[in-house]
Amino acid sequence: MIGNSLICQLAFKITAFCVKPALYRPVASCYQPPTVFFRLLLIQIGLAVFLAASQAIAVEEQTRGWGSAWIVPHSTEERIARTRSDRLDKAINAQDWTTVAKILEELERSNSKSWELQSIEAYVATLRRRHSEAITYYDRALALLPKSNRTERSKLYVDRATAQALNGSYHAAREDLEKAIAVDKNNLLAHNNYAWLLATCPDGSVRDGRRAVQHARGASESLKHGSPMVLDTLAAAEAEIGDFRSAVKDEKRALSLEKGDRSLYNQHLQSYLNASPVREAPEPPRTPGLLKKP
């Protein structure tokens, strides 16, 4: 949602929070959004293009082991799915929205009732700054997803909260993150994003620094303080309650652990050295209109 980093969850292994499926690694490296709210989205959305293309693949992969067909496709359906995924990946990286729309239409014809497909539609809409449209797709995904699938439901709430925050609907974003935590208390990303929103939201009626510290610290402790993203969130929460000494300390820890671009963390550190908390701001939607009409 909001936040200070990037995600996706087919296998929820946390190092830089979670491992992304191969399709979205190049997407994350291609897009460099200007706001922190949007930056988190790029690692946050668990989009299963491979699954959305064919339920049959999902059934086969469960018996063979997830990811086997990405190495060697085992059937015509799998080859088609792999090809579509590669095409979608390239089109998104090139911001070729006409091609993206065509591929999504192909996927809809294959499986229009797939919650994974709705989440893909939402992801693309958010990349295009069509946040209201993204929220609608997430609504559909949640309606299609079985309520018994609590882990994926929690992730979808986190994803929709991102779109809500980007759309300026901060209270709705907070509600979605609270739902995500209630559905799956072990969703550390939900705790991280919740803390970030409570610490940095431009709407003071949404902020709650002490609760932000509680959730950020809990998430960081669960990761043995090894995630720069979560440490960055913890520092923001500490700054919100006026504990700038701790904020500086934890931001420096985040900087020491971060192996990639550290510019945002440096900006945050400078704010805390100046005794100033970090404030988020949404990016206004661009290119209004329907996704299918580039």
C-alpha cells in the first residue's frame, strides 16, 4: 500500500520482505515511482499470471511442485501461459498499455472468474495511476476469493489499502490494513504498512504514533531487525512520537543493511536529524478513463 519499499507473495520468504515471482522482478526494477506510497506497491502485489492463465496449470503444479513449469513447460497450456507471462512482462516494462490490455483480454477469455486475474488488472491500473479503477478490481478479487483462503485475503486487503492510500482515502486504507491483520496476524507486511500509514499519513486524524511503533517494532523483532524496510518504518514511527534519537539510530541501521538505492533512507535520516517527522503525500491519478481504452 503505502510504505517505504517493494513486495509480492507467492512464497512468503522475507529478506527484503518477500520473494517475488520472476515476472515482477524486472517490473520492479523498471519503475521508479516518485512517492513512497507507490514504491511499496511494486513488491507488494502477489500476481499469479501463471495461475490466472489456466487453472489446469495450477492443479498440475501443485502435484509437481510450484515453479517447475517455469523451468521446463510440461504442456501446451503451460507453454502458452509462459509466453503470455513473458509478453505481459515486456509490455509492462515498456509501458505498452495497448499490448497489456490485449493480453489481459486474452486472460479474461481463459478465466474471467479468476481472483488472480482481477488482482493483475488492479496492479496494472495502479501502475497507470488509475487508483479508483484498481480499487474496483481489488473489490472483485476479494469477492471471488474463497473466504477460507485467509492468507491470500489478507494480502489482497494490503494491496487494496495501497490503492486506497494512493487515492487519498486514508481512513479506508487504515481499515483495510486492520482487516488484513485481523485475517492473518502473521502477515508482517500488513503490520509494516499499517505502521507506516499511522506514522506518516498526511491526515492527522489517521496517524497514531504509539500504535505505529508497536506494530513496526513487532515486525522488526520478528525479522531479528534484519529488514532495512521495516527498520525504516520503525524510525518513522519513532519520529512521529518525537523520539528522534531512536529514529536516527534505526534509520542508520536501515542504511547499513540496504544494499540497493539508499537515497530515500538518506532523506528520512536527514529529516530526523532536523527533528522533523516524515509525511507521505499521494500521487494524483493520471490518464483518467477505462483501462481497456489506452
